[in-house]
Amino acid sequence: PTQDALVDVVAAAFRLIDHTEFDRYAAPILRKIGCDDWQHLNPKNFDYAYDYTVNLSRDDPDLISGENRAFTDSFAMSYPREDRARVMEYAMAPGQADCFSSVTMQKKLRTLCLGIREAFSLAPGTVYPWEQYLAEPIAP
């Protein structure tokens, strides 16, 4: 397939697959680039709730907004796989630049972007749709 076709497939896959499926694909990508320990990208002493209902009442506004933002939303604080899936979901949506303005969100996005590039052997020198909010483009 052409490079453009591959990009379209990757973009569509990350938009359409559910979060469990995303994690199944993301885990090998993260391992491949040596980042299967997603926890180290989170704030010190943060623990995922491992429960969606708990996060309905979780009140951590600093973790989901502002300069110390570490998560796209409260659901991303439920499970690591949800966090990764939400990062990709927001990264591919228009108008989400504010979500990726913090250092932590940039690290999470960059980690996933580098993993996708490596896993799919994507050409350097191109900015892919999921990389639109990286503060510094990935160098060729």
C-alpha cells in the first residue's frame, strides 16, 4: 500500500476500534519502544481507579485541565488502556490543542506517536493526523 493509504488505515483504526481493542494494539507498540510502563508518565503518587463509576464523582480538576493536566478527562483516569485510547481519540479530533498544552500530555502523545511510527514503519519527515498537537514535530 502507499504511504497515504497506510496513514488512512491507521487513522481510521484508531478512531473506530473500541478502547479494549485499542489496548490490544497499543500494548505491543508500547513494548516495542520500551514504554510499556505507562504509569511513569503520570503524576507522582497517581493511581488509576480501575473503575469507571468511581471517576464519575472524582474531583481532580488540576489533573484534567490547566498547566498540570495529565489526563484528557476523568474517564482517562480509570484504566491505563482508557488513558491511552482517550489520548489518541483527542489527538485525532479538531479543536483539542488545549488538551495537549501540558508537559505530561505532550509526553503521553509523543510516546504513542513514536510507537505508531515505529510499529507501522511510517516515513520520517511527515506530520501524521494524530501528531497535530505535538509541540515539537518528530524529527526525521
